[in-house]
Amino acid sequence: MNCCILMGSPRKNGNTQALTAPFAGELERLGIGCSTLWLYDLELKPCLGCRACQRDWAQFGCVQRDDMQKVFDSVLACQLLVLATPVYSWYCTPPMKAVLDRLVYGMNKYYGEEKGPSLWEGKKVALITTCGYPPEKGADLLNEGLRRYCKHSRLSYLGMLAERHMGYGSVFMDREKERHAVEFARRAAAALY
Ligand SMILES: Cc1cc2nc3c(=O)[nH]c(=O)nc-3n(C[C@H](O)[C@H](O)[C@H](O)COP(=O)(O)O)c2cc1C
């Protein structure tokens, strides 16, 4: 079993990473290996909507030459996909959005002459997010967007862990958030077996 974490925060020591660390630590403790791709470190172009990927039902098939093939391969090889992102303007950060767009076409071969397969059908997906508003007002749209994204893609959405950042003058991480992250990891791990 392995978990692929797509980290969409630009801040290496930021809140989203601080919340994801105990989650990943607990998965590792349970024997589930975790690897993290820092999306801001990669070259990830936006989807062009050209539909070249729809001609090839066996692989990614994107014509753009950047680091997205690496992301695609890691996602395809994992059992648990974790999308970790701060909320930016009520959704995810730009590289995470680029990845979501390129995967929804590259993985789902629904958009060509004939309807093809979802290459990632049944994969488990979880969201870890942090936001300035209370989560029900800051992360609700992202949660709903990903719920629909997963349904459309025939993925199994495990839901979100969302925690509030009270402002740049305050310390984000505390014992309660750490406990939430560990509990979320246990729920995600249980869903894999
Ligand atoms: C450009 C920008 C846009 C943001 N937009 C929102 C938003 O729409 N809703 C919200 O609740 N918080 C918003 N925030 C607050 C961040 O989600 C919050 O500070 C988060 O914890 C930052 O995570 P990080 O430390 O991993 O970067 C925004 C922050 C930035 C920098």
C-alpha cells in the first residue's frame, strides 16, 4: 500500500504542510509508505483542452512536455491519493488546479469520439486543507468540488480534513489539530483494507 501526497502549498513550512506531517507520520506507522510531490517545485502547465489525450486509452497521452507525466505516474501507482492545499480564493492553489484539470482529462477517457474508461477508477482520494475562514465557510466549496470531481471520475472520496488558520500572528499547529490529522489518517488507512 502506498500513498501519494500532492502538496499544493507554496510554503514549505506552512500550515498545510504542518497539518499533513502528522497525517503522513501515522500512515507510515501503519505500514503505508508516503511520497510527497511539491507542486510548486515542478513545471506544470495548464490544460489546453486540445483533447489529444483522448486518442490514447492506455496512457496519459498529453502532448505537453513538462513534469505532469511524473505526477500522472505517481497518482496511477498509488492506492491513496492525498490532495493537500491551502484554500486560495475559495478553491485550491494554481498548480493544484492545473493538476486536477490535466488528470480529469488524462485519466478519464470520456471526451473523445467514443466514451472510454476511467484509468483511476476506484482509487481512494482524501483532501487535507487549511483556510482563514472557519472550514464550513472557507473550505466548503473545495470539498464539494472535489466530491463531484471524484464522482465524475469514479474515484472514492474519503472527505476532507480542514483546519482554520487564525492569522499570521498566531501559531497554527496545536495538539487538537495533530489529533485530528492522526484520526483522519486512521480512517483513510481503514478505507484501504
Ligand atoms: C492568496 C491567498 C488567498 C486566500 N484565499 C482564502 C480563501 O478564499 N478563503 C479562506 O478561508 N482562506 C484563504 N486564504 C488563507 C489561507 O488559506 C490560509 O492562510 C492557509 O492556512 C495558508 O496555508 P499555507 O501556510 O500552507 O500556505 C488565502 C491565502 C492566500 C495567501
